[in-house]
Amino acid sequence: MRRLIPFVLLAAACATAKLPSSEPSRPQPAGYDLTQLDRAVAPCDDFYAFAAGGWRKANPLPPSFGRYGRFEEVAERNRQTLRSILEGDQGKSGGFYASCVDEKTIEVQGIAPVAATISRIDAIADRRALVAEIHRLQQAPVASFGVEPRSGNPVYRFNVQNDYHRSEIIIAALTQGGLGLPDRDYYLRDDDRFRETRKQYVEHVAKMFALAGADPLKAQTDAERVIALETELARASMPRAEQRIPEKVYNIKEVAALDASQPLFQWRVFLGEIGLGGLETINLAQPEFFAQAHRLLDEWPLESWKAYLRWNVIDAAAPALPARFVAQDFSFRGRVLSGQQEMTPRWKQCVMLADASLGHLAGQEYVRRNFTPESKRKMNELIDNLVAALREDIPALKWMGPDTKREAEAKLDAFKRRIGYPDAWRDYSSLAITRDSFARNLEAARRYEFRRSVARVGKADDPNEWGVFTPSTVNASYNSARNFITFPAGILQPPFYDPNADEAFNYGGIGMVIGHEMTHGFDDRGSKFDAAGNLRNWWSEADLKNFQARAECIQNQYGEFNVEPGLNLQGLLVTGEAIADLGGATLAFRAYQKSLEGKERKIIDGFSPEQRFFLGFAQIWGQNMSHEEARKRAVTDPHAAAQFRIDGTVANMPEFARAFGCPTGSRMVREAAKRCDIW
């Protein structure tokens, strides 16, 4: 699934007190806000600074954020709405939230929520018991909650996915995992900033062990064991950029053959425990990783593995443990990894966890309050206009032959759309929630999600399956295996869409979002899937070479963008999103131009219709970010930082240069020979 931005993630830790001074609360003006401009900067020199520089100066990074921008601004409003819903709810979602904000009970319970599991790990005496515990911990996975990478899924992750060759069917998959730091690069890059982070990670793990009752010497020894083992798992891990290549992560294996080649993993036993004992095949997404992980299971000392499992349990449980764990968790994940200066308030953390856990319950009331049939009608209209623009674009492409064009048009015609919320709500009847134990609720929700996923294996995909997207989510996505685009109700509001604003504002905002998601169907990854969502080459040999050359142009351009000295964007990692940005802006601009036909072309606030379109595009990306967060995203995020998304896109668009009269040689005008052009 491709997303416009990463899912609005859970904060690093819960706060023990409200900190109103750190909470941004600013009214959102309708349409354009001219105060967002920085007129001291020429638009042809740095368009992002010109269009969003005023917003960035007026909205310095709040202390409780590692990144704060227009997306987070909307998400904050949605969280306030969800808070009012949850505080008044007497059902399961309200009960979950109430148990989360009940810090007194959490303090009384202490480490009891993890004590039995840690005792069971301490008692492990052989490899068979070790692997049994690894499998057991998979059944309440942290990964199912869309949270930032942390421990809680030791060694691997059990997933479900669409079969790449029978896209309507859900299959089981095993994927690499097991790292407590955000990415393999944090373990393997040999420069001062990453070495220092590793040192601080060991200190953090040792402190968490000590808080759980270990004596200082054992806590330090076990922390060193943890990072040593995780480093070996990192060496075996497939780089994040390579995981974007679907052919590399689709490796169907016979379960019997896996059991024979990797006997320590006891895959048949694990599958039987989760109700899939009759499963004959499974997708082993990264075969080399699992081969190396099996070697580590056999060779590394049992005490190292036990320390690693204890850490997984404590780290995953941190949000549900007493304040001393929460504070230490924040000191590393918040301050060190994200550059946050203050903890996220407890109520907000609980809202986000409740939304991730039972979001389709509170989401029903959210939709009633915030989403109208008129909003859905307008979105459909805008999507129709963008589809029409792409339908006109494909036949005009000079670099694509007629046979490939027919396939591309067939894929476009097969596009499906999901707007606002699912047609049928998720059933939470099997999930038991109490008001007196947040730890129990959190584990129950994780197990519920795991069982729900397992139950999908071997069945036809449900069109109402929205994954981690709840109605209040401020995001959008394209799913290449099902060829559909999704726009939750949470994003359909200013600054992305404003019914009272100039149409240029809406085409530059939500229109670009729509075009972005549509273009994912034809980016370097999505283009490998056909109209039915199956992994199939529908390109002629010549057309494929032409396309790959154009995608490589984007990859090379973005690989030149410097995040900080010695750290550039990973061109291959961000290629898909950069293609979608360029394609989305191009399609939205063409659709807007078509909407102007026969209408009076007005100059408003000194800007032409074309200039207002580009301002609408840039102003949704106003953003400030800490150095730590920028560094993390350069390593982990398939989306470039905001300034690169804007300036990198418009520099490739002659339409922008014409709109602002940018002369040849301007920073925002790439010379023709170096300009990237795809859709």
C-alpha cells in the first residue's frame, strides 16, 4: 500500500501531566492565508520558502513534536474531536481510553502486566522453548498498530497480504523484523551520529532493564547482548529501498520445505497454534534474512536470546507501564530519535492508541460529526476530473507505444475508489475491554487484530478492509494489489479541501493528493501491477526501457538532496513518492486548467489562477522538523522532506516556470536536458 505520508504515528511516550504551553491551537483560515508567504524570497529561487516560509516562521516546532506541519495541524483538530467522543463513550472505545488515562491504577499495577512473561523467558532452558516463546510473542504484535519501529516482534513478523499473482486472495507472509532501532542503518552506518545513537540505545535498554528489577551489572550486560544480537539481525536484513521491489519480496515457499530447511523455527507448529495448520504455502518475503536468523538461533548463546526477548516484552509494554518506564521510554524514543523536548500529553497518547485499537467504533461518531454526503459527492467529482486528465494524457505520451497505452488505459478504467469510511463497519464483538487494566486492554486489542488478520488467510479480500486507516486518519493511499485509492474523512478538510475557497486552492491541495495516489498506480513499483492488481509486465520492451530511464532520472535527482552533511536522501527509496508528487501535481494542474475553460480568469490577491494553484500545492506542505527527526526519516521514510517534495517537483514542471515567469537558469527551473518528465 502506498501512502501520501507515513501514517500519523503514535508519539514516543505518554506524559504524566498536561503541558498546555506546548500544545498548538490555531484557527485554520478558509482558503489561502497570505501570511504564510515569505515575500523576502523569490518564488523562482526557492518556491517552498516563498509559499510556506511565513507559516514556518509563525509555527515553530512545538516542544512535544519531532515534526509539525499542516498534516499534523489537521490531525490535532481530529484528536480533539476524538477526545470529546471517547470521554463521553460508555462502550468499548471509551473503556479503552478511560483505562489508558487512569495513571493511578497503572502505577498500582507496576510491572505485574509483564512479570509472568518475563518469568517464563527466564525459565527457558533450550532452543525449542526459545522458539516457542518467539512464536508466542508474535500473537500480540506491536507492528499491527502502525507505530514507529520498536521491539515487540522478535526476529520476524507474521503478516497477511494480497497474493501478487491472484490479487483477490489473501495469503500469509513472514517478513523480517526484530530491530529496536528504526532501521538497519542505525546499526551499520559507521559515522559519529549513528555511533552515538547506538551508545544511547544501550544506555536506554540498560535503564529499562534496571527499572524492571535487574541489578545494574546484569542490566548493562543484557543491554550489550541485545544490541549485539540486533546488529546481527540488521546485517541480515534486506535494505528498505530493496523492499520496494515487489519481485524481491514475493517468494512462495512450501511450508514442509521450510520446516526441513529451517527446523529450529518449527513453522508447522507455529501455524498450527494460530489456526493455520493446514496451510501448504507461505510467502517468505526475505529468504536470506530467515536463513541467517535460523543460524543465529542455532549459534548464539541462550542468555543473549533471553535478554533479547525480555527487552522485546518490556519495550512493547512501555505505554502501559508506570510513569518511570514512560519517562525513560520518552528520553530515548522522543528526545534522541525524534528531537522532542517534551512528552506528548497522556490524553493525546491515549486518543491515538484508542484510534489505532478500536478506531472503527469511535470513527462512526467522528463521521457523523465531520463528514457529509456533499463532501463525498465533491470528492467523487474531483476524482472524476483527475481521471479524465490522465485519460487524456496517456494517448498523448510520445514515449509510450499503442499496446502499452491500451494496458495503461485499462488499468485507469479499473481504478476503484474509497472515500470517507468503509461501507461496512468492523466487528469488535469478540474484543473484550475492561476499564480497570490498560495493559490487559492493549494486549487484548493486539491479539484481536492478529486473530482478525489470520482469519483472512485463504479468503477473498474484503473491500471494506481499510488496514490501519480509520475514518479520522489524515492520509490517503493507493493499493497496487487491488488497484484502488483511499481517502479517509480525516483528510477532507482545510487546508486540503475547503468548499469556500477558490478552486485553484482545492485543485492544488486535495486535487494534488488525488493525483498523487492515482500516479502511484504508474510509479516505479505500481507500474508492475496490472488492472486486476496482479504482478505482471504489461509493458513492451521499448516502453519499459523508456519508463525506467524516466524513473531513474527522478531517483538520481532526489539522491542529490542533502539532509545534513554526509547524509543525502536515498534516491531509490523515495523514487515512487517523488514520481507520485510530480505526476499528481501535473495531473491536478491539467484538470484545473480544464475547469477554467469558458470562465473568467481572475487575478486574486495579485496572483493568477496558475500561481494560486501552485500556492495551494505548496501550502499544504508547510512543516518544521527537528534534526533528529529529519535524520531518521532520511533513513526510513519513502517520502522526501517537504522542501524537497515542493522544490523538486516544481523544478521539473515548465508549467510552474511559465506561471511565475522564471527565467532560464533559475533554481526552480531545471534545464531541459536534466528535467524529469513521466506522466
